[in-house]
Amino acid sequence: MKHLIYLFLVIFLFGCEDNSEDIYRYSKLISQSKDYPVYLDMSEIGNIQVKAELPISAPFKILSNDKYYFVGDMLEGIHVYKKEAGSLSYLCFIECRYIKDFEIAGNRLFLNNLVDMIVLDVSNPLQPTILHRQKNYFNRFTDYKSYWNIPYEEGKGLITGKETHELTGTVTDKQPNLDFTEFDQLYGNLTTKVIPDSWFSNHPENDRPYIGMIKMDTDQIYSYGSYNSWAICTYQAGVFSSEEEDLWTTPRGNYAPPYYYADAFPVRMFFQDSIIYILGSVNNLSSGYCDCIIYNENYPITYPFYFKNFKPVDICYMPQMDAFFVLTGTTIQGVFITGNGIPEFSKTSKDYPITTDAVRIFRVGDKLITLGNGLSVYSASENELLLVKDYPDISGTCYLKTENVLAVANTQGLFLYDISDPENIKPIP
């Protein structure tokens, strides 16, 4: 009997010891941290407001309809000028935060408001009306080029950063992680109205979001699609619609969709002389490219140009020479082509001994025009560029050519010139 009692005590004591060791071994006090995204509050950024006359900071594009000129001011908004009997007067400033491109179709402006597409009725620019807002329209690179996007979470918005919160508590082998439920409720929807400084540099055209817009026939607005494609939108009868047209669309339109090169991003897109131009940078911005997309009813034609030693600033086409003229940032280069687009074309480049810091190049008849800290007129041939005339008093960063009228914008305002004779350009009062 005594032996049974001793055996029972031994079993009891060892059982208690095992249980005690089990609790000690798998229970401990720890601290864990969790990152919570901070979303951008667009309530203020999304406002479109009309303000009195403001100085122009960085004009980048000029558009017009039958009543007004519209001058885009980078990351600020649009300056509106009223046409008056061959002249113009400043009307107002439409604030649209973080604008980088816009287009016009009649009395409707299509513009970006950071990453959103805005359709704005400007029948009366003093009282513009938002007809439609398509959220995240310019942040749509879901395949291959996802790093072109500003970070975002579907249904919640753009992510500006993160907040880290630490929780201290007890974990066991059965519950190895702390319960962050209460923290999730507190910090799961953090917002800020402050845009990170890192989003925009001194050259915002090189920064995300990458935006280009051109108006095509029937008021279609083309911009970059999700992957090697156009995003084509319209606003008709009060309805906004958008569709994608990619390289594999059948039947495809008369302009080839853009191709998204590796390690490259688009800086600017424009439409001139029935050609779509896409200028871009490659790698560390010391190299660049330009795709020249030509209208063709049978098979769209694209001339792709790669420039190893410079990022193209601007480009134009001289049809009488079958040549493109490119601003390199310091000089002018000619690219003479033969053949009918990929893969049948060849090119010959010519570096002209012309020093220029011009930012725009275009043609008037058979003359080549550069614009920047002055305006210069050249006659062009395959072998040489000859300076015809300088106009040091005409300067600007963007232009709009309509028949014989040239509109030029700089930080002093918008100015009109009669260019019917490039050798005798006159200001229009």
C-alpha cells in the first residue's frame, strides 16, 4: 500500500512539473510591429476653382477653340485668354492641381487632376463645370509597366507612405502572433492631404504619373493604355466611355498603339501634321527615343528613333525632304528616312553645326522654326541649315500655330504673331 502511495505521489509531482514547464516554455511577452499605409485625401486636390489673374509659372501647352485660348501651367492649372477682334485679353485662371497635360473638344476640356481624368465644361470659363471625373485614369499600368504607377490600393486611393505601430503582449505556441484587430480599426484608414516631396522633381515631365493626351477625329481622346495600348475615351450625350486598343486588337485603328520599351518612359506626346509623336527617356535620362506614328489605312506605320547620347527635346517633320528634325538640347539633328516603316525603313542621321538651346521646333512652309529664348528661322537641306533670320524678342516654351497666326506663351503671358511671311514676323496687337 505504501508503495502505491509513493508511486502516486511521484506521478503527480512529475505531472505538475511537466505542466509548469509547458506553460513557461511556450508563453512569453513580445513586441511586434505592423505597417499601415497612408492614403492621399484628394478632397482639396480634386477641387477645380476659378481664380483671378495669376502669373504664369511654367507654360507647357496652348490650345484654343473659337472663343478662347487655354494655356496649361505645369502642376498649377489653366490660364484662359479671350479672343477679341484679332487680339486677346486675359480672362481667368482655372486651378487644377498637378495638371501635366490636357486636350480640348469644342467646349470641353479633358485634363488630368493628378491621376484622375476630368471632363470640364468651359462654355463659360468663369464658371466651369465638372462633367465627369474618372478616378485613377492615368494610373492604369497593370501589366509590365506597373512601376509607372503612383502606388495605390484599389478602392482606397494613392499611397503616400506608411505608419508603423508596435503592439506588446503575450504569445503562445497556439497563438504565435499578437492580435492587431484593435490597431487595424484605429490605423486601417489613415489619410493625409500632403503629397510627398519625392513625387515631383524640378522636371515634373520626368515624374509619375506619365501622361499624354491627343485629340483625334470624332472627339476621341487618346492617352497611354495599360499595356502597349491606347486608352481611348469620349464624352458624348452626357456619357463618359473608355476602351483599350492594343497591339493585338483586330481590326486595329489607323494609328499603331504605342510600344512600351524596357527601361524607358514617355515624357511627352503630341499630334502634328497627322503624325503622333511620343518622346521619351531611357535609363538615366541621358538617352532617349521618339516614336513617330503615321496614319495608314492598311497597316499602321511607326518610325522608332533611338538617341544614345541625348534625350530629344522636340521634333518635327519636313515632308518635302522626308526628314525629321530633332532638338537635342544643344544642337539640331536631321533624320532622313527611306522605306515604309517597320521593318522596311532605314535612316541616315545628320548633325548640323548649329548651337541652340531652343525647346520647340516646327515648320512654316519650307522653313524650319525654333523657339526658346528667341525665335530663329532656317532654310533646310540634307547638307546644311542656313539661318534666315533671328527674332530675339520672341521667346516662349510652347506655341500653337493656326494658319498664319502663331500663339506663344512664356512667363510674361500669351502673345500672338503674324507668320504669313517667316522673314517678316509681326506681333498682333
